[in-house]
Amino acid sequence: MFARHLRQKLLFICSRNKVRSLTAERLFEGHSAYDARSAGTQPASRIHVTEGHLQWADLIFVMEKSHLQRLQMRFPEVIDAKKVISLHIPDEYEFMDPSLVDELCAKLAPYVDVSGL
């Protein structure tokens, strides 16, 4: 078991933080190697992304390129210093949709351990 301070911190970003990013966060709940959080870029998000979220994260995953562009406009200095990966996952799923889970696992696999999710 990893000590909590050694766990990699993953931040997932989508528009409203109700489907894609929240599903990704839930997939990593209880994972021994990662701490995961999620947020949205829109004002009506379940959790609205802040500079603190971005500073907390070791790796930031955005669901669409437009999310990265919004982050670059709002938090340019923070984003420039972070590794941000765009997953190119469209907003066409329901929360915890098995197809969304499959797509997330496939697109996250090059960056994090998705075995056992």
C-alpha cells in the first residue's frame, strides 16, 4: 500500500462535472496508487474548477480540447507548469455508462494504471 503522500494526484475536467469527469473520479476511488478529483469548467458545474484544484494535481485530464482552452485562458501560469492531457471524449454519455468507462480506461491506459478499475 502506498503512503498517501506518494500517491499520484489525478484531476479530471469536463464541462459540468456531472458525467465524464465525475465517472473518471469514481473509477479511481480507493485505488492504492492515485488520489482523484474532478471539476467542471462551466459556472453551473457541480464543482467548479479553481486554481487550487490545478495546483493540487500531478496530472490533469480534460475531456475535450475546449476544456484545456478554457483553463489556459483562466489560469495560464498554472496550466503552463502542468502536464495536461486531452482525452477527446465527447459529451454523449450518462454517468458511469459502461461505454464511457471503457473509453476512459482505453484513453487513460498510456498514462496511469487502469488494471483493476
